[in-house]
Amino acid sequence: MIQITMPLGFLGTVYREIRQALVDMGDMFELLHQPAEITDVPGAPDLRVTGGEVVLDDVRFAYDASRPILKGISLTVPAGQTVALVGPSGSGKSTIGKLLFRFYDVTGGAIRIDGQDIRGVTQKSLHDAIGVVPQDTVLFNDTIRYNIGYGRAGATDDEIIAAARAAKIHDFILSLPEGYDTTVGERGLKLSGGEKQRVGIARTVLKNPPILLLDEATSALDTQTERDIQESLNAMGRGRTVITIAHRLSTVADADMIVVLERGEIVEQGRHEDLLARRGRYAAMWARQSAEDPAEEPPAGKPVGQ
Ligand code: ATP
């Protein structure tokens, strides 16, 4: 019996180790966001963020030259405002986020932050200026303190706790067996989708960037969790420029501007009420989504967009 189970147990361990190594490598690329072909121009200065205005000027992009994905996107996000990108799956929303972070370079046009073309500044300064809250926050197999502290090297315990409070995850952490010393991730405590997202928010609060890129979770969170998380995101967004990639419409009604993309082009833009009144693409998407999931309609009695 021992002779049979030992090798199997050993193989299981090896399998888990290999799998974990692959997960860690995947995480590393995910976190570094550094494709090899993007380099700094020699002597590039750092980005100087004065207000945080983001301008997309006739942005064109194709992953593969034969298939244009963005076909001339022009969009200004004034400093401190929130813009939501909406549109059908595959319309190019996430691609805009990847270009802003310079995961790829535009193939035409330009992206400028406070007047500086992002291709002309150091990637480090660009990445320091933008906080990304991804769909699925990657956790290290380490303590929850480390996982939040990853947002800014050298953060003190007090700062980590303040960030956890802002992300409304502090009380949850205190309820864990070892509090902030609890190991999370694949080998430790598994966190739920909503809890992972809060860790992502806490990291970003700690980083304190002037520009936020939020990639809304596509994975279903329950409605209450989604509303709670949205509140934390809204609080974090105050005073910053926010670009939200919204895969659903339920969370965008408050945005200063909603941009509707279809097949790589802007087909409508405006505030929620204006777009509903226009009875165009957005109004149709809203009606469809409300019919599919009535729970996603704004709470009764709350004027839309307030
Ligand atoms: P969703 O709401 O489903 O996330 P999206 O609007 O964010 O969609 P994108 O992820 O920007 O859409 O994708 C736009 C198009 O680009 C899609 O047709 C997609 O297949 C393609 N695409 C995305 N990433 C890559 C890639 N790395 N290589 C090649 N094509 C890609």
C-alpha cells in the first residue's frame, strides 16, 4: 500500500509544483505587462502628469495587419473625469486599455497624456502613472500583507491597512486565522472573485496613481457584491482620471461620458440620459440588458446618473 501511494503522492506533488511554476510565470507576465518589442526611445524623459488628461487622437491598431481592430478612435478624457467604454464583445474596449498602458504601440494616430505622446516617455513613468484594476487580480503565494503591499514598494504597515480599509477588505482580513499574515493564492487561502478584486483595489489605492484603468469583471459577482465593489471603485476614482472598460452596462450610468464602440469605431458618445433619449445603440443595449437581468437596473427611486 505504501509502495503504491508514495509514488502517486510524489507525482501529485511534482504535478502541483510544475503547475504552480506555470501559474507563477503566467502571473509574472501578467504583472509586468512588458512585451519584448516595446522599448523606450533613447534618452526618453519621464512622463510628467500635470492633470491626467488622456487623449486618443485618431488611434488605429491591428494585432495582425490583415485585420484592423481600432479604426480611428478620437476621444478626450478630461483630467479627473470618468469615461466608460461599452460595446459588444470584440468591439475593441480592452484593446484601448492595452494601448494606453503601452502593452502594444498604436499603428496609427497617437495617445497623449497631458500633451505627451506615450511612445516618447519612459515606460516606467507611464506605468507609475496608471493604476490598473484588472478583471481578475493575480495573487502571489504570499501573505495578504505582501499581496496588498505589492502596490507600492516600501509601503508601511499603516499604509497597507489604510488601503485595505479603503477597499473595504480590512475587516475580512482581520477575520482570517492569521490576519494580515495569512497566506493567500494557489497554495494558501483561496479568495473569492470579489475578495480578489478588493485586493486589486487596495493595491491600486496604495499605488495612488493619477490615472485609473478599470477592467470590469466579466465573471459574475452577485449583485450586492458588485454594487459594494462599484462603491469602492467610485471612491477610489474621485479626483482621478478614470477609464472603465465595461463589459456590462449596470455600472456605467454615473460616468461623465459613455463611449459606445462597435467593430473598432465610436458609434455614440454622451451621458447616460442623453444616450437613452437618443434611442440609438446604447438605448437598445440598455433595454436588452435590463430585460435579461432586471436586477441590474438602477435601484428604484434613484434618478439615473445621479
Ligand atoms: P470583450 O467585451 O469581450 O472583452 P472587447 O471589446 O474588450 O471585448 P477586445 O478584447 O479589445 O474586445 O478585442 C477586440 C478584437 O481584437 C477581438 O476580435 C479579439 O479577437 C481581437 N484580439 C484581442 N486580443 C488579441 C490578441 N492578443 N491577438 C490577436 N487578436 C486579438
